[in-house]
Amino acid sequence: MLKRGIWQAMLLLSLVSLSSVQACAQSDTREDCADATSLISGSAIDPGLAKCGTDEGAGNYKPWLPIFRDADETAWIFGVDYYTPQDRLNRDIDMETLRIMRAWHFGGGWEFQFGGALLRAQGTRTTNTSPPALEQSDAVGFTVGPVVRWNFLQVGRVRLFGNIGIGFNYTNNAFPAGGTPWDFFPRGGGGASFRVSKTNWVEASFWWTHLSNDTGALVPGNPGWNGQGVSVSLRHALQVESPEHNGGSFPPFSDADEKAWVSEAEYFWPVVNRNSINADLNVRAYRVARAWHFANGLELQLGGTAFPSPMATALGPLGRWNFLQRERWRVFVDGEANALIDGFFFVSVLSKTQSWNGFFRSGGGFSYRVGKSYWLETAYRWGHTLAGTNAESYSSWSGQGVSISLRHTG
């Protein structure tokens, strides 16, 4: 009789549990879920723990790498890209890609993407022989690699962003003709995202691209291809949360009273110029940096700079003193020292003969807060490059210039 009573009690408990699970699955609110579950325990539980049928329940997804668990949004991106050559006379080649990427979005607007694409190229390459000849450069293949994005402006349903990425390609034919079936595919650009529903975005981007088998260090023959293109994408978010991301992982930076990302465009013209390539070299520069501001007005920034023509990149720190500060505006002086290299920084270091140089600048400017999290900044600076090691593009150059920046705190 005792055994029969125990089995009857266990059967009754199972039926109650099953009914509570069904009630939880059909419930539209956390409170209903908590009431149903309390039938088992005999007491109500915290409704915040009963995440059935809610958006928070979908947030229980655990990425495969710990660093991605801090992402406040994960998404799939499906897109198509179309690229045209910068030099149709010698590289009359168009290229299309069909792309799929996995994206992790973090606080401060930073985002990491990884994925691949199917690609098709059609056109001809002009040889450097005498007389010149046309070589067919049709190819199909795939590319795999990462993209780093910074959404420097995020307002409601709109995001504005900058991208930089690199792909590793393999095609059925040497591409361009005279090269190799495998290539590197670095690219950079920017665009905008527009949210069209709770979990879906439409994105449009513009890209500058370069394709070659390496920087000339590993493979002697390196007929490259330069182009620009546009892409249209559909972004489907899987996990959307809003955690706080305060940053400051090292003790000196944890004392900062403000952390920010700075996106800057600069234009310099020569004052003293002994450049061997262009005696009247004007310099355009685009810079992204992380900034830590302290209570006494001192500030440290670490970031990277791209120089489009001639193509070069630089990395280095900037020190700033905001000697006059009010609630909505600041006046500052600053100075920066960079290590500069021709081409893309992390790709170019593979070359044993690559040129190295130093790029220095200093000046002052003004910041004005235009919203809760955004500042507009403008500055006047002097810039100088050294003779460098094997340097040609920016050797012995001095100039002055102006800049405009968007600063996003958080």
C-alpha cells in the first residue's frame, strides 16, 4: 500500500508538472509563468527568472567564445556587393560577391563580423609588355575573413558606421591574370543601417578595395587590382540586450571620468616639403581613436590613422590637455606621435623592404557638446614626417592643417 501511494503521488506530481509547463508555454507574461511554476514548488518565484515566451528568454544564447558573451546584439548579415575598377585602362575587371556574415555588436558601437562570400570577376588585364596585350581575367571563387565596424552614430532606428576588413580569396583561375589563384582582399569604407522592424535592419555601404596575392614579399609576381563598390545587406538580429559597457580594464584608465570614441577627418597642406614623389603634396588623413578623459582635464587617446593618397597607415598615442572646460564646451591643446608605414599596417609589415616613418602632429582646438553622448570637435595642427627608413611616399614633409571630429562618449 505504501509503495502504491508513493507511485500515485509521483504520477500526480508528474501530471501537475506537465500542466505547469504547458501553462508556461502558452503564457504571454512572466507573472503567469511564475504562477504556473509555483504549483510545483508551492511558492511563487521571481518573475524575472521565469523567462518563457519573452525576448529575454532568447537572450540565454551562449556564444562559443567568452569574449562574445558581452555582445549586446548578435546578428546574421546577408548581402550583395558590386565593385568596379579604379583603372579601367589596365584593369577592366568588374566583380560581384554574395556575402553572409555573423556579427557581434558591443557597447560604444563597436562590432566584429566574420564570414564569407562567393565571388565572380569578369574582365581583362592589360600586360606591361611591349606591345601591351589583353589577358582574360574571368574567375569564380570564394573569400573568407573578418570585418571590424564602428557604429560612430547610433540614434533610434539609424546607425552610421565605418568598416575595415580583410579577406582571403581563392579562385578557379589566377586573378588577375598573371597572378595566383589565392589573394588578399583588404577593404575599407562606411555606410548606414536603418531598422525596419524589431529585429531586422537594411544596410547600405560604400567600399574602397585592393586585391593582390601579397605585398611583394612572398610572391614575386603581384599584379594587383584596385576598385570601389557598393553593397546592400539585410541584417537579422538574434539577441538584443542593453547592458552597460564601462570599459577601462587597466587601473590608470579605470579612473577616467569619461570614455569616448573619436572619429576624425584631417587635411594638411605643405609648409616645408622636400618630398621626392610630389613637391606639392597635400595630405588627407582619417583617424579613429579610443579616448580616456580625467578630472583634471588631461586626456589620453590611442588610435590609428589612414592616409589614402599615397596609401599609408599609422598607429600611435595622443596626449591632450583640456585647459578650459565647461558643461557644453572645452578648449584644448594636444600632440601625437605615430609609427607610419606604406600600405595597410598589419599586411605591410610582412615585407622585409617596407618603409617605416614617424608622423608627428600638434596643435589645439575646441569641443562642443551637441547631445547627451556626442561632441563636435575642430582643431588646427602642424604635422611633420621624418626621412624614415626606405621612406619615399611621405619623406621629409612638414605641413599645417585643420580637422573635424565626432566624439561619442560611453
